[in-house]
Amino acid sequence: MEDSKVNVKINKGGPLLVLNTVTITHADGREEVKENRASFCRCGLSENMPFCDGAHKASDFEKG
């Protein structure tokens, strides 16, 4: 049986990490599977929303 446990890690000043294989359903209904982990933007600056592209590194985003 596959482990269905999902871990979520909030990185101070960085993305929200979802650790496990997840299916993401976008607003347009399109589904996307991310294997092992998905990094979601929390700063709002990513050019690849909803995913993190590292844009927070050049900003003053510091939320924990």
C-alpha cells in the first residue's frame, strides 16, 4: 500500500513545500501531478504561479 501521508513544511521567507506526490487542480480544471514534492509561492512574486520560482530571494518577504 502506498504511503498516503502528506507533510507540509512552511519555510520562513520561502515557499510552502508539500512533501509527497500530489495532484493539483488548476482554476481552469487542468490537473497536474507533482511527484514527491511541490513548492507553492507564498510571496506573490512568482512568474510560475502557483509554484515557487525563487523570486522571494530578491524581495523582503520574511513571513514564517
